[in-house]
Amino acid sequence: MAFSQKVVWITGASSGIGEHLAYAFAGHGARLILSSRNEQELKRVQKNLPEGTNSLILPMDVTEFDSIPALVQQVLGRFGRIDILVNNAGISQRSTVKETLFEVDEKIMKVNFLGTVALTKAVLPGMLERQEGQIVVISSVMGKVGTPRRSAYAASKHALHGWFDCLRAELHDEGVRVTIICPGYVHTNVTVNALTADGSPNRKMAESTRNGLSPGLFAEKALRAIAREREEELIGGKEILGVYIKRFFPRLFSRIARGLKVS
């Protein structure tokens, strides 16, 4: 995979999928910008990168929209360009619509959707000027379907698909590629950190997540999709079949979804 000396910016890089994407890109010789709100954990990830990796820790909160352009300029000042932007920052949910405070819906949309849009818009001019670059979006199987207790999360991921499908079409002749990756179950703390009805963390790991793909294996599969400039890639186990059931047998999927006990 041709990532040697590519400048790759990963959000949500302090744990889970983002952390292991950092290790995978570094293993292929990429230069990295690692961002999240947790600077201490970013330093841990940086320390675990292969020796000699050229990397920059750049703490950021993707919901602080006004701060993003200055951070982009900081990256450009260090590396001169951004070859691949990996929009991975996100947060999940475990609560019903009727119980969830509107403030929780708003927070999830800000983190998962609007933060991704804001960073992409700030990075895009440099890519368009060079007529090259790749924008990667870590979505979810929930960007294609809906199940109980994930309404705002599913909405935010569906929104990413709509927005980035439009962007891909607009940029087809401009040299910038868009890749949307949809994970199924990956063994991370995503369900532990998921927001409950009042905005507090779930603090429990779902059994489905515990039995999911290892984040390292997911990262290698994701890098193959990115290298091939795939428009969209589903990565997971049998749960990704739900996308196809929804597409071809929607009533069957509705029955299945109603019966799901989502922890």
C-alpha cells in the first residue's frame, strides 16, 4: 500500500479504531497528525508508534468549530500538505428516543456530523489547490440502517453518507477522492463511552462489541479500502448482512430490528 511519506491526519486517534489506524498507517511509512481531546492518551499512542515515525500531536475538540482553521494552518506549517484526512472522531448512543434529552441528540450530531463537516471544509481548499487528496469518513453500519436505542447516532451517520456522497460527486473531476468506511462490531470502548438518555456514559461493553473484530484487523482492512480508493466499504462480521436485508427485504429487516435487544 502506497502510504510511505503520505501526510495522514486522524481524528479520534487516542483510542479504539483511530489508535489502530494510526499504528497501521505508521507501519506503512506515513507521517501522522494525531488528534482528539485527550492529549495524554495521544502521547501514549505516539509513544507506541514504530520508531522513526514522523508524527504531530494536535489536541482538538471537533465541536469547537471556530478553532479548526487555525489547527489546519498549524498542520500545513509543519508538513506543507494533507494527503489523507481520516474523520474518525465520534460518539455512540444507548437510549430510546422518548427518554433522550434533546441536548444529547444535539451533542451527538455536533461531534459525529458537524465536526466532520467543519474539519473537511477547512482541509478541502488545500487538496483542491493541489488537485489531489483523499477524505476518509469512518461511518458505521448504522449509517445504512436503524435499530432501537441509537436514533441520534444513526441519524448522524446517515447524514455523513448524504453529505459525503454529494461531495464525492462534486469532486470527481477535481482529483480529490472520498471513501466512506462502515464498521460493524469492532472490539473497542465505543459502547462503554456511548451516551445514555441524560448524556452520561453507558459504562458497559456490549457483548456484540466484545466479540467484534479486533481493531488491528479492522485497521488493516480499512487501509486496503483506502489504498484502493473505494467509495464505500463495509467491514465487519455477519452484522453487515443487515445492510443487504434492509435494501432487498425491508419489511423483514423491520421485524428483525423491532426484536433487537441493544445493550
